[in-house]
Amino acid sequence: MNKITIWHNPRCTKSREGVAIVEESKVEHEIIKYLDDKPSVKELKAVLKMLGFKSAREWMRTKEAIYKELNLKDETDEEKLLEAMAEHPKLIERPVIIKGDKAIIGRPSSIVADFLK
């Protein structure tokens, strides 16, 4: 089985639940605290593709204050959305669970166990 990578925010309940499910499954995994170890635009593009999303906005936390402060609601340039996510990783919906060339947002956390199979 491929090693699992988790983009994790320890302060988020859903993220902690996702990590717990991965740890209980006993699969080899790596936890990345993406708020501290910010992903690059290149990494975001790769994971966006793995998620199967057409737009970065599908992956954004649109209720975050920074989303409103940066006026991202009206932004149509995908590169600028990704740059905002790289600069302000709080905008990234979490947890992100990556296995091979596929990824999911672990919400609800019940989908994580199925993804690991």
C-alpha cells in the first residue's frame, strides 16, 4: 500500500478525527502540519488535480475572514487563488488525505476509512 500523507491542522476537530482513523488503520503515514509547513503553489496544483477539483475555490474555506479580507469571492484567476492559498494556508479545507495519485478532503471523517482501503 502507498504511504498516506495527511495535511493536518491539530486545532481542527475534523482533522484530528481524520488522523485518528489513519493511525487506527496502522498504515504507514506522514503528517504535514500545513499551517507551519506551507505548501507551494506547485504542490497545491498537484493536490488539486489529485482531488479532482476543477477550481481551487472548491478546496477553499470561503467562510474564513482572510477570504473576505482578500476579496477572493470575485477573483477569477486560478493562479491568484492558489497563490492566496499558499500564502494563507488557513484557506485550505482540511484534512487532506493523499494516497498515491488520489486525494480526498476527509469531511465527513467517515469517508477516510473507505479511502484507505
